Amino acid sequence: MKKETLKGSISNFKKAWFFARKQKKLLIGYSILSLSLCLISAITPMLDAKGLLYLTAGKWDPLLMIAILVFVVEVTRNTCRFFAQRCSQIFFRETLLQIQYEMAIQILRLETEEIDHHSSGTFVDRLTKDTSDIANIFTQLNYSITDILSNIGVMAAIFIINKWIFLYFLIGLIILYFMNRIKMKRYFALDKELRKINERNTGLTTELIRGIRDIKVLNAGLTFLNKVREKLSASNQERYKMSGIMRKYQWITGSFQDILTFLFIILGIYLVSIQNLTIANFVILYMYQSRVYNLLSYMTQFLEYYKNFNVSAGRVFQVLDDDFFKKESFGKTHIGKINGDFEFKNVTFSYSNGKPILKNLSFSVSANETVAFVGKSGAGKSTIFSLLTKLYPVKRGKILIDGHDINTLDKDSIRDNISIITQNPYIFNFSIRENLKIVKEDVTDEEMIEACKTACLHDFIMTLENGYDTVVGEGGLTLSGGERQRLAIARALLKKTEIILFDEATSALDNKTQNSIRKAIRNMQGEYTILMIAHRLSTVIDSDRIIVIDEGKVVDEGSHEYLLHHSNLYRDLYEQELEEAQ
């Protein structure tokens, strides 16, 4: 084993042990029970051999004693196995929970750009399958090691009984070991590639489920299914190659073991004929034969678990550590409740493609002011909101909240004080009540109802059979677009933050509901700092101030009346909207 590989393995085990250490008593209990099982397994062939000799010799009394001993041993074995499995399963359950919970925490800490660049499968497979491999490693290796040790004891017993048979088994084991080593090397090379393919497939199948309505409406089922078939075919081909390797080497090693058994019988007959081996010992050695080859099997399992663990640990710790996937970083300054003042000072920003979205952008908003941002699609309006909530880090220029640089504030100071309602809010596959409790776990029914009334949603909820306990489906698919947005508005209102951002949040609402939401927003004016992005300018004419954005810059600002007379871009946008309404 290479020094670097060994060093990496030790590091992986240390990191994995951090999550497993609370269950160490279970692991110790499992180890003791596993060792007991191995010792019992070492005794059984000797008892079976003795029983066979007594049977052929017609010695019934000692045969009865052997039968009683075998019964006691088997009952003990089953009892030990029951408690060993119980310890193993509890250990696995608790350790897996610890790792998966930490994975979920770290996935939430990922920079938004990392999520943009990778499919959901990249993280789903690591959160489910790879964490399972890590949680399983301690009990699996423990069992393999105890089995190896007990079977080494069997080899020692064979050495004591007959050195020629021991030498024969040893040579056979060495040959089988190198055959298995070649097999596992090829197997794990394919397994590594298969995991990458499966990540992509998980992302694709997730898209199939989430996008099933659009796929149906677009009648794109055949095209999408062809894509799914192509991806699944690639992974199945890799899986077939892996199975082919296992099948080929199992045939080779199985045939070789058959040859070894045949030659063992010939060697045994010869040693008995020259009185180098007694018949009784020959029978015992024959009974031990399977245990000898099990030693190789356990060693192979050990290497398999070890390599599988390293592959899975490498993928999981890429997420848990901060070296591979970038994590969000926040400052240490904490503000319990902000006033609501903020300012952009010479902010320039671009996404990973390098094309500038905001260019030396500067503006300020006072506490309890209602400000709207308007402009053409792609002008950078939504990016302003993404930066203000620190979904993306500010690298050039500054954003100040109550005079504090946003990069010096901790996460809670920013996100506990800002609510955002987007054009396409994500509604979770929970009940309406649970969707609302996400932002405030201890919310009362009165607070919930008040927020839903303000968002013009309560009356609709009361028409549902299960009311607030109605499960809305993945992405809120049982709700209309307007209902999803109103639920998102109610969810944001429950946070009672000083800054509320509306990112085209009324675009999917009918005129009647839109007017109700406008009324709700007017009721909030003066108490909250409200920022709005709107495609329909008619929804923002009541704002204290309207800022016109074009190509990432502030080109005009003022009231609706002022901009109609002094801003060509604003006037063009407003007149275009009037034409579309006719």
C-alpha cells in the first residue's frame, strides 16, 4: 500500500470516527460478540469431525455427547449472532444519522454557485449511498478482522496437525490471493467510474420527476425518455462490466479451488498411506478446508470494504471539508434587529461566466422606505436581491446594512432580518401548516391565520378538506401559481423581518388578488423596508421611490410621475405595458 494512500485512509478513518465515537460501547459489544462467533466457528469443524468418526465406528454414547455439545454450541452461536446484529444495526443507524445530518448542514452551507454548477445527483448520492458506506465500515471491518484472526487460528491448528498440509494450503492461499487482487483492482476502477455516472443519472431522474408536468404538456416524453434510456444504458453497461469481472474471476477461482480440493484428497491419502497422517486428523483437516478458503474470502472482503470506504469517504468529505466545494462565509458581527437602512457602494458583480451583471452600482435605501426596481429583463434587478441576501458573495464594492459591511455580519444578522418572496417560490412537499412552520417553528394558529389573511390565502385554505393540514405535493404542485406565491408571502410575513423583498412576487396573480396584495403591501408601508421588482409597473406606482436599472447601472430614480416626465426608458416601459393591456 502506498504511503500516501495509507495516510489518506488513516485520515478518513479519523474523520469517520468523529461521527461514530458516541456509539463506541455498541462497537465494543459487537466486537466481543463477533469474536465469540468466530471462536465458535473454529470449534464446530472439530466437533463435526469427531462426530463423524464416532458414527462410522458405531460409538453411540460419545456420539450422543458430541450431539449435545453441537446443540449447545449452535444455540450459543444463534444468541450471539442475534445480539451482534442488534448492536451492529443500532450502531449503523445512529452513526448514519450523525453523518447525514452533518452532510445536510454542509450542503446548506455551499455557495450558491456550487449548486449552479453541479446537478442534484452530485449531492443526493453522497448524502444517501456514500454516507451509508462510511457508517457501515466499522462493523464490517470489525467482523472481517475477527474472522481473519479466527481463521489464522485455524491455520495454526493445521500447522500443528501436519506441516505438509499446512504448506499445501499456504501455497494455494497465496495463489488465490493474487488472483483476487487482480480482480479487485479492475473492479474498483470500474466502480469509481460507475459512481460518477450514477450521480448524473440521479440528477436526470430527479429532473424527470420534478418536471413531469412540463414534459407531459410539451409532449416531450419520447425525447426525454430517450435521454433517460441513454444515460441508464451507460450506467448499466458499466455495472455489467463489473458483474462480468466478478463472474469471470469467480469461475476461475472456483475452478482452482476445486482443483485444490482434489489435490488435497490425493495428498491426504498419500500421507495416510505413509503413516504421516492419521485418518482422524485427515477428517479434521478436511472439515477445516472450507475455513482455509474462507480466510481468503474474509481478506478479500476486508480489502473490498476498505477500498469502498475510501472512495465513499473521499466523496463525502469533499462536501464536509472546505477544500473542494466552496462554502458560504460570513462575518462575526451580530445584529439582533436591524433598522432597515442599507446601501450599495460601487458594487460590480458577475456570475461564473465572467460577464458583468452589475457595474459600479450605487444607491441607498432608508429604513421603512418602499423602493421599486424596474428595468428590462437581464438588467440585474434580481441579482441585487441575491447579493443583499448574500446568496452570492460581494467581491467588488460594498453593501452596507445599518452601516455594517455585509461581509462582516454573521448569517443570522442577514437572513433573520430579510425576507424574500420570489416569482417562483419553492413550496415543500409538506402540509400548508408545516410549510409555514419552516420559518417559525413555534408559530401559533392565530399568527398563521393572520399572515394567511394578509396574503389573501386564508379563505382558500378553509375550502380545502384538511385545511391547514393539507399536503401540497412536491413543489406545491397541487396549488396554482398564485396560491404558491401567496403561501410564500404568508411564509415571509411570519418572519416579521425589517426588510421584505418582493421579486416579481405578484406576477402570477390575477388582477383581483394582485390588488389585494398591493393593498397588503400598502398596509405594511412605513413599518418595513420594502423592496420590489416588478414586471408590471402598475404594481409599483405607489412606491416612495422607483429606481430604474439598465445594464447593471442606476440610470434614473424618482417617483412614478417624475420618471414619466424625465426618464425615457421608464416611459417606454410604461407605454409598452399600456399597449399590451389593450
